[in-house]
Amino acid sequence: MMSHAERADRLSRRRARMLPLLAVFFLTQQAAFFLEGSGGDAGRTVDHVKLGAWLLLSGVLLAALWTGGFWLQKREVRDLMDDEVTRGHRAAALSLGFLVAMLTAIALYLVDLFEPMTARMAIHLVVTAGIAAALLRFGLLERRALG
């Protein structure tokens, strides 16, 4: 049986490997969404399901970024995983995610001057860019720290 420290170390390494892959998966899913042209009118049931899935996935990823994830683990294990270095990495990742979201919003404002878009599409792009950037940054910082 593993100690809490061993389990926390193993899960931290898994998180560091998993987050960049989640970001790539998230971006790939969104690229497919926009290439299909689903960003506009979402009147079909399948479009409602896609948007609901995106909202749910975005919420879960954002919550994992905010809290460090692994909610089903014991409090002791989560506390060991959430050390000062990890909190710093998470703060840097969330900061970059905010910056990318704001830069995306500014770019979309400029694009909208020439090519009008729906508010839904703009929001979708801003949220996706911000979350993906934060996921990538957090995962890469954690990987570098864990060696």
C-alpha cells in the first residue's frame, strides 16, 4: 500500500503528463467544431448537445485548473499535491490564460469590424483560447519541475 506522499507524487506526475494532452484534445475538439460551421446558429438538437458538452468540459477543465483537480482523492493526498510550487505554477497558468483570453477578445473585436460574428462564437473562442493556454502552461511548468 502506498503512502500519501507516494500517491501524491504519482498523481502529480500523471497530472503533468495529462494536462498538455487535455489541452491538445480540447483545441482539436474546438477546431472540429468551428470547421463544421457549428459556431453560428445552433438550432438543431445535435448543436445543443455539442454546446452543452463544450460548456461542461470547459467548466470541468476550469475547475481543475482552479483547484488542482483530483477531487476524489483524500484531502491529505490533495494537500500534498498542492504544494507552494504547484500553486505558483497554477497561478502563472491562470494568469497566462487570462492574458490569452483578453488578447483573443481584442483580436475578435478587430475582426468583427470586417467580418461580423455572433456573440456565441466570440465567447466560445475567448473561453477556449484562455482555458487551453492555461492548461498547456500549467502542464508544461509541472513537467519541467518534476523532471
